[in-house]
Amino acid sequence: EDLRHCNRAKLTLALNALISLQRNTWNSETFANKGYSFEQALWSCQNRSRYLKDSLLEEVYETFLKVYQSVPRTLCHDDLLPFNVIVSAHRAVLIDWEYGGILPYPASFARLIAHGEDTKDAFFYMTQEDRAFAIGYYYEHLLREKGISYSDWRRTLEYFLLYEYCEWVFVGNKYGSTDGEYYKKYLPMARRQAEQIKRMEAGLVPFQIEKDDRE
């Protein structure tokens, strides 16, 4: 099965696969110029900003681009949507590596969880509880050992989630399909995310959204 109908067991196997790959290629110089390069990925991110056509999104997205260039890099599957994870009873395999390379570490994780919805008929089904579990599990099993604080992880993740939500805003504006279902769904999501980030950066709400005792 793939991960479109997520449960905790399948999600854990997927996270273990991703963490193993990323631990072994963290800040890798050997593979830095292989596959989908950082320069190609950055250009794609910058190109997306040209089509947001919303002052709030443009403002916060500018900070995302700075974050994108500042965080550690490791092996990322830059299109790790749930249908690109095949799970058996004992392991998970990540498939379709056309956009694989040494990229900012949150790219795969953010894409994996960003589009999950807690409704049984959702194309990507993932409960809020499993999403929160994934955020903590990824931190505890990879990022803590890399010296990244939990609050820095949460701040970084919020920007990468914004990038994910802006995808359909970009598509709608670039191709003139602003009356489409996905544009109408994701524009308010992206705006809410941008507003949340601004409140967090202003210190009005913490970046550590889930209750935790890590720090």
C-alpha cells in the first residue's frame, strides 16, 4: 500500500526510511552535485514567489527563501507526497526520485505531512494526532542529534509548510485557473499560515504549537 490512507504504523515506517537516508547523507559533499541540485530547487522556489500576487504571502515568502538557504542540507525527495511511499508490514520504500538531491532537510518531511486531511474520504488521509506524532518523531530520531533545537525546528517547518500551501496559489495565478477547486482551497490556507507565522515571529504565539517538554 502507499501512504495515502495513513495510519501510525505505516507513518512510522515511512519516517524511519526517510530518517535513515537523511542521517547518512547529512551535509554530504559527496552527493552535493548529484541529482536535483540545490540551485535548481532554489530557482523553483524563487520562481514560485513571482506568481503569488498577494502582499501578505509575498512578505512572508521572502523570509522563507532566506530560511531555505540557511538550514542544513541532506538527501531529500523533493516530491515526497504520500503516493510516493510504498509500505509493507515491515518497511517503507520511497519511490519516484526524479526530484532527489542534497536539499534543505525539511523539504521531504514538510511535503509528506502538509496535505493530509482528517476526513475519511480525503485523497491524503492523515489525522492531526498522527501529524503531531510525525513532527515529534522526526525531531527526536534525527534533528536532536544534529544539534537543532525543537523551537528552531518548529519555526523552520512552518515556513516549509507555507511553501507547500503556496503551490496551488502559484499554479492558479501562473496558468489563469484562479477559479479552480485547489486554488480556492489553498489560497486561504496559505494566507492563514502566513498570518500564523507573522504572529509567531512577533512573539504573540509560540512556534512550539504542540505541547512538549523537550526544552
